Amino acid sequence: MENLNLVLPEIFISLSIMFLLVLGVFKKNSSKITFNLSLFAILITTIILINETFSVSRETLFNESVVIDSMSSLMKIITLIGGFLVLVISSSYLKTFKIYNIEYPVLILSSILGMMVMISSNDLIVFYMGLELQSLALYVLATYNRDQLKSSEAGLKYFVLSALSSGLLLYGCSLVYGFSGSTNFDVISNQLNSNEYVLTFGIVFILVGLAFKISAVPFHMWAPDVYEGSPTTVTLFFTMVPKIAALTVFIRFLYVPFLNLIDQWQMIIIFLSIASMVFGAVAAIGQTNIKRLIAYSSIGHIGYTLAGLATASNEGIQSSIIYISIYVVMNLALFSCLLMLRRRDQYYEDIEDLSGLSKNHPLLSLCLLVILFSLAGIPPLAGFFAKFYVFKAVLEQSMFFLAIVGLLSTVIAAFYYLRIIKIIYFDKEKDKYDTDHSLWLKFSLTVSTILILLYFIFPSQLIEVVSRINII
Amino acid sequence: MNFPILSSLILLPTVGALFLFFTKDKEGNNSTAKYVALFTTIVNFLISIYLWISFDQSTSNFQFVEDRTWIEGFINYKVGVDGISILFIILTTFITPLCIISVNNSVKNRLRDFLIAILIMESFMIGVFCALDLVVFYLFFEAGLIPMFLIIGIWGGPKRVYSAFKFFLYTLLGSVLMLVAIISIYWIAGTTDVIQLYELGIDAKYQNLLWLAFFSSFAVKTPMWPVHTWLPDAHVEAPTAGSVLLAAILLKMAGYGFIRFSLGLFPVASEVFTPLIYTLSVIAIIFTSFIALMQEDMKKLIAYSSVAHMGFVTLGIFTLQQQGIEGSIIQMISHGLVSAALFLCVGVVYDRMHSRMINSYGGIVTIIPKYSILFMLFTLAALGLPGTSGFIGEFLILMGAFKDNFLVAVIASLGVILGAAYMLWLYKRVVFGKLVNEDLKKMFDLNRSEYLILSCLAFPTLFFGFYPDPLINTIEVSVTDLINMHNTNIASK
């Protein structure tokens, strides 16, 4: 009998989803209770996860199709915390748009379930199942504000393009299966050798599909539109949580089944990385909408995480995970600020709306200042350390070109972050924004800003947690 | 472990800034905030004086060293001072309170935020001068960009946005290459601890590239020709206190970096690239002196003169002679005092007339005589008149240069004449001559705080001009040792 305790978090969260759905059907006006129960469910899942799996170094289940190791438990915890925070700060935004319904928490829970399955997958079919579960939930989330044209457009665009990439991914999987005769990652890893040219197509198709999911250039086209059109809280979810899952799968694919084919994929990853870093930095300069700008900046940041992956070393993987963790915190802080730009039930999301913010809202602007400098990677803020670890890993492998291009693109990227700071601090002020924000929103902004600001005092802790991850 | 005196020097201004952060920002009357900031910086100055007194001048070892694990098995938080860095720390703690006194007139709005920025800036600057780990150094070096960007951008003149961006992006672009070099050093030598690196040495085949990467950062910051263009813009737009900090201390970070890192870590490469430095320095001295001659704006003129003076500094450092390096250090200290004073002098008349143009002044000697006397003193110090600290620096640098390369020394000496030309001409046009503008008659002479600041700066300028021994004694052993280490390194390669 398998040790089902290891998948207890997934089991618990699926049961919660079903229960919440039933509750929503039979009880009138149950939005509030659904929200609270789903938060509760996430908390319990996290506790179970920490209890059952955090000390496990590596175990496999169900004919080795599911793997529980330190990477999967860490990434699941980040996913759950991210999902929790998105849910708690969503309420007031959703209420403003009158879309405070039971479906929202249920969809978020289902996508989290999908991501957890993805993170733990050690088999092509399990992986694909998780991927589709999270994608389907995300399509609906993108269109969640269905009365708004942009939101529907975002959802449709996301659906069409994402379905296409899933198709490519599936085709790649079938090619890999054809060559290796198995869907299990470990078996594939043993079977594959680099002499087969058609196999390269399989790898490329899979990488393209994954690159689409993390919006790496040149498969990023959907991101700005979807980010702009989706409700802001959903955009926050998009920029944080699915990226973590997709990155984990990316790591898993590159370093388990394709480990022996490094020559075949390393150049591809380097290309994706450089293209994303440079394009993300350059394209963000001309943006006027903050959410679009965040989309391009997230493309750039994904470039840095990919730079860590391209190194084919444990340090590189660890640095990527550190990067994405710090990035998640920065993003949370940035979106908390964005959600505070509210005046009489209307949310503002143009960069110009930030004009002169520092006069009326000194604390909020100070937070933004810290966050933006951190995103730009200026020491001593957390964003600098994130980049520092990545480039340390990259230079260790003597990949000077990648490091120098990456660092130069941080200079370009610094320009558009500085431009926002300029607008906040140097420009003429506008009307005041409302200040009656929910406690959770203030909480998430304060905590994340303090984490960013004071990360330099205790940098070792995060490294310690991440250094347990040894994939290769 | 002894009392962590250096860490408290670094932290104290930040604590003061935090304290200010929780005081109320009142429009108009902000005396509390100012007194808090002033108190903090003066205490910091006293601590640094204590540091100087208890500093042992007979050894070149690093003193007051603190070594703490920071990132497990990778970076240690390591700070310490030797004869070279201690002077820069004292310069920093000396200039900052003067800046804070000077904000009275130049900063009208959000005084509290301005003081916070200055205090945080002070923390970072002291950090740069005591860091004994490359990563720690880089952290402080880069972090200083944030407060300076805000100082220029929020409180600056009409073209402040452009200048702030230029300042930030130029410096950042230079620095990222240094970051690549620092990480590479970690992989080559296995540590970023400066003391250990001095002992281990870095493989000669890597030195050239690493040297160039450090150079890219320091050259922008110095600034050397042709990457000096951010400096006049930043100076002109920054508020007086900002210009003072920029000229007096920020520029010295690069000179200090050249001595501590370029010479200390890459001796072979330093020899290789000496001609490059000589060429750029000489161009900077001659070319920017000519540009300074043509300036209409007083602040811009002084900014270009800073570039020329820093040209002397880089020239002196790479003569690799005892006199040259000592001269460079003294020139940096002296320039820190004199350029700060000159910017304050410009600030004084600007606060009264709201013009920095030279042609809007003239004949003010009879109206504001006290000001004219002090301004003259600093003008003469800037051109290196014997009896002022400027002379000692320039003289030692040229002496070092004559030992090393005759031609370069001759050309650089011409720069001294040009320096005299633009400074004296500036003084003549502003202070002497006919009264060009009836409004000038309404100007009042120095008020108490201005008088205090300028005399505080005048005293060491004259004192070290006549009696430079305290400075030379402090740096001598460290410089001798640096040169010895350099020569043994060269001999062994």
C-alpha cells in the first residue's frame, strides 16, 4: 500500500473544492463563507504539507508517477501562500465590481490543485493532467469580470493561445514517448540519447509549450493583453502563482528526463533567457498602463530565472528558485500598492495616475520606492540579492556573455522603474486616493515591503532552505 | 571583541534618519528635524575624531576590524580602516554636518525628507570607505545612488529629472561590470575578502579584464574624461547641499577605489594600463580646464574644475610613487574641502540673487566683503596657492609624476596654469569690476550659519596647507606598504 499521507494535501484540497461547490449550490448568499472556508482550507493544506512532506528528501508514489521531494514541498508551500494572499486581498476589489461570488475561491483552489499536481509530477500524463486543470481554471479567472469587454477579451486570448501551446506540448510529449517508450521521467532519462534528430523536435515542442506558460520571449505575446484585461487581483495571481508551478516543471523537465541532452537544450534556454531579459526591459519603456508594464517587467524577470536554469548546475537551479521567491514577494507588494489606487469605487491603473503620489500619500510612495528600486535590482534591497545569486551561478559556469547581457539589461530596465519613481516623486500631485483599505491589504503591503527592505540583514536563511534542493 | 566602532559610525546616521522618519513633517518650521540631524552627524563626527586619535599610525594593518558571517560560507561583513580610508571617513563625517547647517536657505519644501536622504547617504558613504569585502563595498557603493537620485530629482533645479536620470544610469552602467568582476574574483580566488586577496594575489592572466571592469565603474564615478558629462549636469541641478556631498565625497569613492582595489588587487594590470590612465588624466586636466574657462554658469565651472582636479588625482595614483599617491590622497581631501566650500559660496549668492550666471554678478566686493574674502581664500586654494591644502596635493602629485614620466608631468603642470586662469577669471568677474546690477546692492553679507560653515572649511584648508604633517603621518605607512606590496608583486610575476 502506498503511503497516501504524502499526497494528503492534494486529497484534502480536492475534497474542499467539492465541498465548497456543493455548499455554494445549496446555500444562498454563501460568498463570504466560501471565501473564509477556502482560506481555511488553504491554511490546513499548508499545515498538512509542512507536517507530512517537508522532511521527505525524495519519495515516489503510484508507480513512480508522482514525486515528493524538497523542491516540490517548497514550491507547493510558496504556491499555497501566494494563493492565500491573493484570496485575502481580493475581497474588496471583487466587491467593488460586484463579482464577489463563490466561483472565485473555488477556481483559485482548483488551479492551485492543478499546480500542486504539476509540481509533483514525475510522469508526462500526470504532468499534463495538472497543467490542464490549472489552465482551465485560469481561463475562467481571466474572464471573471465578464461584463467588461477587456476581461472577456483577455480570457479568450489566453484560452486560444494557451490551448495552442498545450497542443504543442502534447505533441512534444508524444514524440518523446515514441522514442523512449515510457511516460515516466526517470525511465525517459535513461532511454534518451542525443543521436535522434526527431527527438530534438520533441524537446523543442515541449520547451516551447513551457516557455509559453511562463511567458518567455518569443512566446510572450499573450501576457501583456491578458495581464491588462484580467481583473487586477487575477493578474496578481497570474504573475505569481502559475509562474512558480511552471518554473518547477521547467526545472523538472530539463534536469530529469532531458538531463543527458544538455547540449540540445542549453542554447535554447540561453536564447530564451537573453531574449526575455532584453525584450522585457526595452518593451516596458513605452508602456502607459501599470499592468501592461508589470507584464513586460515580469517577462524580463523570467529571463533572469531562466539564466539560472541555463547553467545546468545545482547552484543555478537554487538561484532561480531564490529569484522567483523574492520576485513573488516584490510582485505582491507592487500589486498591493496598485490595489490601493482607488478613488470612490474606481481603480486607477495608469502610470500617470501615480503622479505626485508622494505629496498626499508619503508612506505608500515610500513603499513603492522601495519596491521599484528592488525590482530594478539596486542594493541593498532584496531584488539585488536575487540577481546577485543568479549571476553568481551563471559566472561560475563561465557564461560571461549571458551575465553581461543580463546585467546590461538591468540598466535598461532601471530606466523604466526610475521613470515611475520620477512620476511619483518629481511630478505634480493629483487628487487624493481613498485610504480606507482592508486590513489584509495593508498587512500584505507592510510585510512584503519590510521583507524586501530588510532582507539584507538575514540573507542566509532563504539560501539554507533552498540549498536542500539538489536535483542533479 | 571590542566595541564595534566602525559599525556604529555606519549605523548611527541611519538610526538618526529612522528617528526623523517618526517625527512630524511640519511645513515652514522644521527646526526639530534639523537639530536631530545635526546632533546625529556631530556625534558621528566626534566618534570619527576619536577613531583618528586612537588610530595607530605606525602600522599599515587594518584596524578596528569587524568580521561577521553574513551569507553563510560566502560573504563576511568585514569592515576596517587603514591610514588611507580613515581620512575619507573623517572627511565624510566633517562635511555632512556642514551640509545640514547649509540647508536653511536652499531647501524650501520637505526638509525632513531631505535630511533623511542626507543621513542615509552618510551611512552609505562611510560604509564604502570602511568595507573590506568586495561585495560589501559594492553594496554601499551602489546603494548611494538611491538617496542621491532623490536629492537631485526632488530638490533640484529645472532640469533635475534629466540630470538625475543621467547620474543614475551612467553610474549604474559602469557599476554592473564591476559586479561581474567581483563575482569572477570570487570564482578565481575563492574569496571576496580584501585582506585575503591582498595576500593571495590574483592570477595575472585574469587581471587585465578585471582591472578594466573595475575601471569602468570608477572612471564614471571619478569622473574621467570622456565619461564625465553626467557631473556638470548633476552639479548644476542638485541643491547646494547635494552638490557639496557629490563633489566632496562621492567623487572620492572612485579615487579611493582606484587606490584600494585597482592598485591593491591588480598590480600587473595597473602597470599595463598606466599609459591609458595618464592619457585620460592629462586630457581631463587640459581639456576640461579649457571647457571651464568658457563656462557662463558658476556651478558648471566649478564642476568642470572638479573633473580637472580629479584628473590630477588619477594621475598621481598611477605614478605608483610614494609622493604621487600621498599627493593624490591629500588632493582628494583638499578638493573635498575646497570644492564643498566653493559650491557653498555659489549657494550663498544664489540664495540671494537666484542666479548662477557669472555675468549677473560683478563688483560685489564692496557690498559683501566678508564673503569676498572667504571666496578668495577658496579660489586660491582651488588653484593650488602655496599655503593652502590644494598646493600640497598638486605639488606632491607633480613631483611623483616627474619621477615617473617627464612629458606627462610637464603637460599636467600646464594644467595648473590653466586652473589658475579659470579660477581667477571667475573671481574677477564675480567679485571685482563695475557693479553691473543695481539689485546687487540689496545683497546682505554672510549670515551666522554661512559664516560658520565657510570658516569651518577655511580652517583645515589653511591649517593643512601650512602643516600637512597630520595627514601625511596618517597615510604614510599605509602608502609605503601599498607600494612595497605592489613592487614585490610585480617582481614576482
